[in-house]
Amino acid sequence: MISRDDVAHLAQLARIELEASEIDHLAGQLEVILGAVARVQEIAGADVAPTSHPLPLKNVFRPDVIRPSLTPEEALSGAPASEEQRFRVPQILGEE
Amino acid sequence: MITQNASEMAAAVASGEVTSEALTQAHLSRIAEVDVKVHAFLHIDTEGALAQARAVDAARAKGEKLSPLAGVPLALKDVMVQKGVPTTCGSKILEGWRPPYDATVVSKLKNAGVVILGKTNMDEFAMGSSTENSAYGPTHNPWDLTRIPGGSGGGSSASLAAFEAPLALGTATGGSIRQPAAVTGTVGVKPTYGGVSRYGLVAFSSSLDQAGPCARTVLDAALLHEIIGGHDTYDSTSIDAPVPAVVAAAKMRDVKGMRIGVVRELGGEGYQAGVLQRFNESVEVLRGLGAEIIEVSCPHFEYALPAYYLIAPSECSSNLARFDAMRFGLRVGDDRARSAEEVMNLTREAGFGPEVKRRIILGTYALSSGYYDAYYGSAQKVRTLIINDFNAAFAQVDVLISPTSPTTAFKIGEKADDPLAMYLNDIATIPVNLAGNCAMSIPCGLAPEDGLPVGLQIIAPAMADDRLYRVGGALEAAFNEEWGGPLMNKAPSLTGGVR
């Protein structure tokens, strides 16, 4: 049901550089877990409405007034790297 | 002094019998003495705690009116942010991070004069039922140091059972407050979803996560519940309604005429004999107190566990995307040649533990095109059916009861590499998180076969949290009379002498 290649692909989508041994281990475990959780399909009939959240969610608005917030120093205090009041990140686009 | 209830400690501080500083120092000394064995804490904020305590003492000296728990120490689960105090969620990916702001619950505690001792151990990002998934090593159950203290909030529950703190905060996504309470002989409450602000809680599964009080008595939990509960404009899912009158309910000690439902599906096969024995005895105690006992059926509860292990991983695969090595936390492999994506992949590989990776991958699968309807979509439908089961049950009864956890505390390492066996610990607690209503676990005795605490779960409809405290308070009083004092009196001293 779930192959080693599937797990490698999912890890790539999830941005985790799994080691080969982890992929092997996970493929076996996910097979077992998915086999167990697939039971939800037994009772999920077309006539049952889905519930995504326990509360009826709606947009919540507040008056558009300025209120205190973090200073740039506070906001950057946990940054792995920063420069000129900005987060410094590795290159996102290629050189070309 | 440290064996008192929080309400007794608060009264002693208010009357001037003891200072908050001395009370706080007594707990810090206890932590220094026993936490090397228990490992409930990931960080102890000695200076911060003593400063908060002195502030309460100064306020009292000036004649200011103190809040009901002013000056009493508390242990904070490490999933809640506290300004300037390390917050790791039990993960290497947040090692060393000091949040620049307070969670709403932390602000409320500070305003109420509650003294925050430090941050407690937990399964990484609250994913687990044993606290073995912490990147910083497991917490040990004070009743038997070779056993788990429950999870994910095992540090909070252990700190209470070890008398390192009289109060703690936990968070529950599937059972992370109630199951740790059950296996440590303490009290834990998952309030109604939206009843306590989630602002400043590091999110695991946003439609399920809820913070709640942990204590050694029902009244102490109620006092804490009233402080942390209530509407918060910083959380759009916070319910804009008054906190149910939980303190008054905890003091009622009367269940005469209440209709109490025993859930047929939460018991029987898979439950330890001693757990069922103590549960059945509790049912008779309630009957003796004048409650009407009715058996009810919730036929879809058996599908709650599979639904949960699709919904929670799905939401976590999205929520944990924020740990991307860009703005805070760990960054691995940034050699100015690697791309942001490569650095992200390496950081998440190094920073997340096995259970977190397992759930992120599982959630990514359940949400992927072609599988979404069969897995996540079906799980959402099961959620509806479970809500319908609760609605039908609460049409017949005021509260539901069941064992909290199918077993007492198991040995550390026993289920460490068997995810499905581990997931079964939450079989009785998960339906409540899926439906968003509220529940409590209180101790109902020791299992005869192993002498370890057993928890009883009380479940009430959304925003009827007061009913939990009414039933819990009455049952606790009856048990204390029967046992000749609180169950916790029987807990090991951990020092070989008198506590």
C-alpha cells in the first residue's frame, strides 16, 4: 500500500531529509498505521456531513487601531541570523 | 508545607502565616532534591519565581487584595511561551529559544500572582502518551520511577505527584492532561474547546488543542480554571462567554438526582482488570451518593482513535511547517552555498524526533491528492458521528463517566517502538477532543494487581465544565472519607524519609 518510494516522496514534500534507514523503518510502520486508521471509511457514508472544527468558525474582526507589538529587536531575538533589522536566510532563488 | 493543597497554601499566604517567597523556596528546594530522579522539569526559573513571589509578598504588605491563588507556585508545560524563559516543546528544533512574548494563560497567571517555577517536560510537540518522546529524556512516575508518568504532559503530572508543585498547566490534543493525571493519581481537566485561550500555545492540531488545569485536588483545579479561562481577543476560536462557575461547583459536594451515564463502549476488552474494578466501585459510590446511573451507548466511539490519528497528523503536518529554520529555532547546514530548501530539509531532519517525523509524514499522506477523501475526509465524517453520539447521550444524562486510561502506568520503554500500542492509551479520552466538549480525570484508587493509581473520567457537554467539578468534588470527598485521606498520601516520599 505504501512503498519506500512513497515515503521518500512524502518526506520531500514535508521538507525532511530522511536517512535511508529511517525511510525503511517508516515505510513498515506507516503501512501498519494506515491499515488501522483506514477503518474510518467503514462508516463515512455519503450522507454524513464532515466536521472540520468543533466550533462554527467565523471571521473575527477588531477595530483597525494601532496597538503595542514586538519591537524589531524582539521579533529578531530568536533569528538564526539577521542583518539590518531583517531575517537573513539562505538563498531562495538560483544564481541564474 | 509542600504537601498542602494549593487553596491551603493561598490561605496561608493571604493570612501572613507564610510568605510566598518561603513557599516558593520550599518548592525549589524540593525540586533540587528530587528532580534528579523524576526529571519533571526542563527549565527551572529560580530567579524569576522568587521575584514573582516577592512581588506578591510586597502587594500583601501594602494591603492589596490578592487573587485566590496569589503566591502559590505552578509548573508550566513547556508548550506554552513565557517571555524570556526557554521554551522547547521537548524538541531539539527549539533548543535555546527564548520567546519574546507571554501566552495569554501566562499573562493571566502573572496577573493573578501565581508563581511560575519553570517549564515541564513533555513528549516532543505534545505527540505521545508517555513523555518518552521528549528530546531531553523521559520523566519518571513518582509512584514507581521505572514507569511512565503519562503524556504528553508527563512533566506536569509528575511535578504534582512528586510535590514539586501544587499546581500545573497542561494541554490536551487527545488526552495529554487526563491520561497523565490518571497514571499519577492527580486531577486533570480538559476544558471546553475555546474555553481557555490558545494564544501562545505552540500549535500541534489546532482544532483539537486545549490548555487546562492540573492539580492534586478538584477545588485547586477549579481555582486555576477560573484564572486561565475566559474570552481572549488574541484567539479567534476563543468562546465569548463567561467561565462556567467551576469553583462553586467544586464546593457543592452533592450529586443527588444527577443522571450519570456509563459509556458501554469505554470499558471491557482491552482494559486492565484493576482499572475496571476501581471504576465499577466508583459507579456504586456515585449511586450511593444519590446519582441515577444509566448505561448509554456511543456506537461510533470505536472509530475515534482511527479518526484522531488522521486528523491530528494532518493538522500537525501543516502547523509544524513553521519550523523552517528561517525566523527562529535551529538552523543546520547554512554554509552560504546551500539553498533555503536544503537548509530546511537538513534542519527538520536534525531537529525533529521519530514520532514527530512519523506524524508529519502520515499527515502529508492523508492530505495528499488522491487520498484526501478516503482518509482526512472520512475522518471528518467520523467526527460528525461522534458529536452525534455525544448529543444523543447528553439528551439522556447530565454527565458521562468511564475509566480515563485502559491501564495503569506502564514501564518506560515497554511500548517505545510500537506506535499503535502507544496510541491505544488515549482510546477513552480522544472522543472528547474530537467533539470539543470537556472532561476531567480524578483518582479513584490503586489497582489491586500493581498498586498504581487509576483514573476516572467525567465528561460533560460543551460549556458545562461546572458539571465536571460538581461530580468530581463529590466523588473526591467520598473517596477521601473512605481512604482516610487523599490517595496522594500513599505516594512514595522519593527521599526515603518524611516529605
